Amino acid sequence: MIGAQSLQGRLSLPRAVALREVAAGISVGILAAVAAMGHGMIAFAPLGPDAVGLGMAAALASSVVAGVMMAMLGSTRPLVGNTSASTALLTGSLLAALQPASIAAGMVLAMLVALLAAALIFLAAVLRLGQWATFVPTP
């Protein structure tokens, strides 16, 4: 396998270890894709059956983009990230409560909520509030 040989040279890993790492990455990627599509279904279900497929596609695309960004910008070696059920439920609950007039309006609303969350996380990083994250319980 050409890919394993090039990985072996770049990562200084024995070939067997490199092949196991590639296999692990593929299996985790498949599981992450399935989880992301499920979360997209949950988040966009309040918009109706026509929006569920769009939600799955949006969640899968955002999971891939987030994974690439985390790999490029991450600061720790065991960095893992994916969509979460709690975020999907909160997004779905928001869409159900606000009852947007159309699927497009619901998609825009969901994107605005995601951008607002990203802005708040960025602000917390700028203000160096990460140390306080240890006091936030995780589900």
C-alpha cells in the first residue's frame, strides 16, 4: 500500500502501527458520520420530514469541516470532536418553539444560532475563560 508507506516515512511509525492507525481513523470516521447524521435528523425534525435529509447533510458537512479545522488548529494530540446530542436537542427545541415559516427560514435560524455559539466561544477564548470550564458539568 502506497499510502501506508508514505505515512510510515512521515510519522516515523512501524508499518503495522501505521496501518492500525489508518484503520482506526477510518472506523472512527464512519461512526462519527453516522452520529452526525443522526444528530442532524434530531435537530431538523421540527421543520418536517422534508427537512430531515437537509439536516443530515448539514450535520455531516459541518462535522467534516469542524474535524478539519480542529486538526489544523488543535493544540493537543488526543483531540476528538463531533456533533453532540445535547446540541441537536437544543437546536430542535428552538426550531420547534419558534416555528419558522419555511424550511429555508429554519435553516437560516439554525445557522445563526451556530454562529452565535461560535462567537460566544471565541469571546470566551479571547477573555481566557477556559479555566472556568472545569466548573461546568458535562452531560
